[in-house]
Amino acid sequence: MYNALESRLVLVLRIMRTLIFLVFILGPLYAIDEYPIWFLYPNRFPGIIVGYSYNGLSAKTDAENMYCAYRSCVVNGTLEIFEDSDQDQWLKNSDYYYYYSPDSLLKIQGKLVGIDSFMTNVLTGDYIGAYSFNKEDSLPNEWLKVASLSAPEWAFKTFWEEEQFVYGVGMFSAKRNENDAWKTAEEQAIFTILTNMAVSYHRIKILNQDESGRQAAYQEISFLHLKYYLRNIEILERFPDIANKTFYVLARIAKKDIISPMLKN
């Protein structure tokens, strides 16, 4: 009996040592130390559509979906902002969706050609791809080391306007799924533009009481409902802050391509 227990313990220890070894060896495969230039600076490569593999979908399928959404879509969402008067804290919660014509997707399905791709996680098979409608397109084989990148000025901003365009910055922190982090940052960049251009909030104050029934503090909740028709959304740049596992995306939309009855004339 003791021999059997000893054998099991030895086996468990061997398995644990193997797992520790695999984590030590394969751990770096989760982190990327360089990116292709076409991914970091997509504005330099017009006609290239970027797609992410996620949730079992291929990067090509994502590229098809995002091409249609970014050309023409309706964004419908709600932003909730909670303010605690005692602690002076803010909490934002947003929920939004993109809608685009199924017919536009049917017209392009199967027509995108893969131009380039790179892995973001070897263990899970996650990758990011570059696609085009022109099979003759090509991209430079130029990669930039993350360590050589300085945070761009726009990464310290949230929203700003120019004469014809509005700009939004999205950011998202993630420790595991990088593809999901990049996609979420893109969505937040667009939503940042919309929330900054919206003009009407609805505010509700909630009184909180302590155990004796006396008023202790209040919370103020602001609700902002958004519904916009957008055209020609552009993703200009991306910046990975690998040290803090935070991913930044800069988006731009022409003012004439943002249509909503909520905007002031």
C-alpha cells in the first residue's frame, strides 16, 4: 500500500515539475515583443482590412464583419455613469451594439485575400490577419520592437476635434487574450467619440441611508442613450503598452459621416 502511495506521489511530483517547466519555457509565447508596421500604423496602408481570430471565428470572418461595420453601421448603446458623493468616485458602464446590413456582408464574403498575419498566442492559436480585395496587394516585411516604441501623444488623450474630423482613443487592459483586448479598445475608441458628441444626459439621484435610517450619502447616476448612423470609420494607429498589458487604439470619423438627431445643428 505504501509503495503504491509513494509511486503516486512520485508521479504527481513529476507532473508538477513538467508543468512548471512548460510554464517557464512557453510563458514568453503569450507576450509579443514586436509587431508588423502595418498593424501599428494602419493609416499608412489604405485598402488593408485587419481581422482578429476570437471565440472560434477566423480572422478573415472578423475582417469581413468589420469591413461592413466600419463602412456603414448603426451604433446603439447606453452609457451609465455612477457618482458617489462621499468618496468622489466614478464608475462607468457601457453597453453598445453595431448593426449593419446583412446584404453588404453577403456581397463581400469569400472575396477577401489574406496578405499577411502574425500569431498573438501560440498556445491558443490566436492570430491577427491583414486582408485585401486585391490579390496583388503586398505589405512590407517590417517589424517594430515593442521596447523601441514610445507612447504617442494621442495615447494620453481621450477625444478631440478638428475642422472636419473627430478623434477618439480607446484603451483596454488584458492579461491573457490580446485579440479581445485590441478589439475592445477599438470599440471603445469609437464609443468615446460618440459619447463626447452627445448632448443630452438624464440624471437620477439615489439617497443612501445608514443603519439608523439617517441619510448618509447619495449617488448620482447619469444615463446617456446613443443611436448614431456612422460611415467610414478609420482606425489610424495602435499602441501596445506591454509592460502594463494595456492596448491603445486611435480612431477617426469625419463629422459629415456621423448622423444623429441627438446632435445640435
